[in-house]
Amino acid sequence: MGVKQDKLILFQSTHHSIKAEKVFMDNDLLYRMAAVPPEISTDCGSAIAVPAELEALKELLEQNDILVEAVYEVSENKSGKKYRKIYSAK
């Protein structure tokens, strides 16, 4: 079985990020609030990092009517964190 990499979720509004946080708590999922990295967007905003598989994550968010802007896979090496977009609502 592979290691689950962190996914960084950007939401369409603050309302949806707060709603997602509650859903993650209610489902006993590990998560952490994070600032949107400047490598991804110059807009201020919050995101949620969660170690989950993309399909399971999308299903949970869709079931709870949470609108996502994008999901990034986060990897880290000696030179820092790298972000790769793996899902976009657009």
C-alpha cells in the first residue's frame, strides 16, 4: 500500500473552508489549516492540508456540498515544498 501524500485544498470561499473543517472533524480525519502558499496564488486565503486519497476526498466534499477551487499534491525535498495541481473545479 502506498503512502498517502498531503493534499492541499483551496476553497471557493471562506464559508466552504469552515464547513470542510467541520466535516473533517466529524469524520475523524487528520487535517491542518494552512495559508495558501505564494507559489500557488498571490491572493490571501486559507487552505486545508489533509493526508487523504483524492477520490475519497472529492466524494466527501461533494456529499457535503463543499465547493473546491483546486486540490494540490504536496511533496517535500531538500529545496522545499513542491505543489502539483491534481484537481481543478474549472
